[in-house]
Amino acid sequence: MFKCAESTHHEQRTYEDHQKGIGKLRRLWWKIQRKVNHKSTPLEE
């Protein structure tokens, strides 16, 4: 019983950490996009 609740809680924690990580990556990605757009140079070149 305890084990089941514990693993679920652990999964929730990991999921939240994962979401936080995605948020950080997204912010970093937007910073890069802004820099690229500011220079007004296409990514392909």
C-alpha cells in the first residue's frame, strides 16, 4: 500500500521536474529565437 503511494508520489515529482526542465528549455529557445529574429537572418543561411 505504502509502496504504491510512494511510487505515484515519486512519479509526480519527476513529472513536475520534467515540466520545469521543459520550461527552462523553452525560455532558452525563445531567447535564441529573439536573437536570431533581431539579426533578421534566416536560420537556413
